Amino acid sequence: MARRMYLRWLNLSTKRNRGSVFIRILISPHASLFAMPSSRGTAIVLGALIVLVTACSGTDSKPRLELSTPLPAIAANVLAQRGTIVESKPAQLPDDVMAKIGQASTVVYRSVSGYDGKASEVAGTVFVPKGSPPDGGWPVIAYAHVTTGTTVDCGPSLSADLRGTASSIAPIVESGFAVAMTDYQGLGHPGGHPYLEPKTAAFDVIDSVRALRNVYPNVSTRWLAFGSSQGGQAAWAANEYAADYGTGLDFLGSISIAPPADFTGYAVAAESETLTPGQILFMPLIIAGLQVVHPDLQPSDYLRGVALNDQLALTSCTTPEAANKKALFGELNSAQVRPSSKEAADRLVGWLKDSALPQRRASGPMFVVNGSLDDVVLPAWVSSAVSRACEAGDTIIHREIADRGHTDVDGGEEMYAWIRDRFTGAEAPSNCP
């Protein structure tokens, strides 16, 4: 079922003419058909024990790990068009959402495919608050959504409630932020969706901010990336590529909740048939995404039975086939997502390593949070990615929240204070060794 995280009021001084702005953010980061029900019968209050996890410091004069993944080759005319608007129309959102915001538009904007450097067109939704902006324009949060699917019909911008995210975004806008939410390439607009390919996700997020500013000129260049699950990886990747790909914008940092920063472990566990039930559900999506990047991939090398024969139903949202999705989920098992050979398994490991973060030193500070009971993105995987980013010299706060899983975790008051401090110019903290 969908999980809703209730976030509290945050006093965020954005130096508006009429004083401090109080930010109430209600985030529902797992309003996805792929959210898994909790096995616990009782809720655990947000004040549950927070486990301090090794994270990173940006204070070392020389990084212990050199990371230098380059941008793909991108033509000058393609770079020049990033964020320009192809289509724009007023968004048709629920009345209770429209009552909290100033304006919202559904857009198609130009971006770049991260795996080949070619021009792309990407759908999304952009929002601005009511009233007059502060000096310098409305501050921006780029909101990267969770997994919805891998087919074009899964784009949030095609749904009246933005696939469950509209009620989460409205309070953010109401509180004084402009918001840019990308659908990601291939969702909401034609073009294959390279699920969990980080450079494409990064470019889509960054260019959504450009698109927002092209639709609403009273928006600031100052922005922060926020995302959970798939969106957590996208926000992390946007951080890494903001310094050079995001030129002309003032990047402040990123929040990543339960991010699949390095999910190479999926390949290893698929081969040994040790994927968790939650992870098995994601394998048809992972293979569909990889096929966009690697057109020669044969799905039958990695899927069989229901996972292969009903892959469209398992990865789409509003197709006729998707109507039977929940029942099909119950028929999946580890044998159906095991690579067909050692060679196929090795290829899968290599492809997932190509998508692993970190890929380069971050452009700004990060706040990373995950749950100790997460059985979709294992805590050890997140900790390993954070440790490597730390060695590269990044500035990171990493929290692992005890007794929380993939769909019910957030960073609590500390995370919202961290957001406030990024917009007020405070020095970013780090709990690196």
C-alpha cells in the first residue's frame, strides 16, 4: 500500500520581504504501485532510535578515492536547448491541490539522454506559489518521484493526482517553494525509459529546473534536489552532475531517501536466487530499463514464466494488461528472474556496476537516509555507496533509521533543518570519519 510520511513545520528563513517563511512539507514518497505492505502491526513513532551511520566529510584536502566519470559527448546545439519548452499547458489537478498553489503547468521540455548524449524530450509538472516571490525569486525544490513503472503511460503528468504525488507537492508549494517534478525520460512522453540509469535521471532533474524557470520567470536559480527510492538515486546523481551539466543554476544540495545508489547486488542475488520478495518485483523493471540502454539485451536471458510473458503488465500502469498486476505479483518467484547462464549473470553485474553511484565527486552536500529493515535496497548497499562517496571527499550526513523499511522512512526533524540551512547559507555538516 502507499505510505505517507507526515513531515512537520519547518521555519525556513528565505529572507522574504515579509519575514520568515514557515515550510510545511507533506511528502508521500512511496505512492507507487510497487510499495510493499509492512509486516508490522503497529506504527513506530518518528522519534524511534536513529542509528548514526558512518558518513563523509568534505574537509580532506585530498580525496582518498578519485572518481571522474565524464559527461557523455553532447552536441553544442543540444546543450543550448536544455530546459527549453516544447509544450506547456495549465495542469489539471484536484481542487484541493489547486487551492494551495499559485500556478501549475504540465510541460514537455528538452533534455539529454545520459547514456548516449542525444537530445531527448521529457514530460514534467512545474509549480509556483501564490503571491509575490521573495527577492531573487522563488527558491526551488526539484522533486524526483518514486518508481511508477517503465512505460509511457506511467508518467505522473498524465495522471490527475500525478500518480499520488500531487498531495505531497502542494504543501511544499504552499510553503513558499517553486517545485519542478520531472516524469523522467520515457514516462509521460514518448522515448524509452532507462530505469535507474543515473546520468539520464540527473539530466532530467536538472533540466526540469531550467524548464520551471522558462515557464515562470520569477523563480530563483537556487535549488535543491529531493527524492525517494528511484527519486533518491536521481537526486544523488543530479548532485554529482550539477557542477558541470547544471551550469547557470545555483545548486545547494540533495536529499536521498532509500536510494538505490548501488544495486549491483540485485544481479548477484538473482543468480543465487536469494532476492527478497520485494526485490523480485523490481527485476522486470530493471531488465526493461536496461534494454533501453542496451538494445541487444535478450529479456529471456533474465526473465521467464510470468516475469517474461507478463512483463508489460508488470511494468506498465494503465494498459489493459496492468489491470491484473497485483495478481501477477503474487505469482512471481526467484526462479523466474534468475539469469539463464553465468555469462548472462556476468553481463548483468557489469551493466548494474555501470549505473552504480558514486560516479564522481558531488557538487554539493548530501543528506542520505535509509531504513535498517529495508529489504528492497539493502542497508549495506547504501552504506557502501556512502563510504565510497566519503572517500571521494563528499560532504554527507547519512542516517540509518532503526526499525524502518523501504517505504516508511524519513530523516525526521534533522533532515528538515538541513533543508533550511541550505537555503539560508549555513555551512553543511558531515559525520565522516
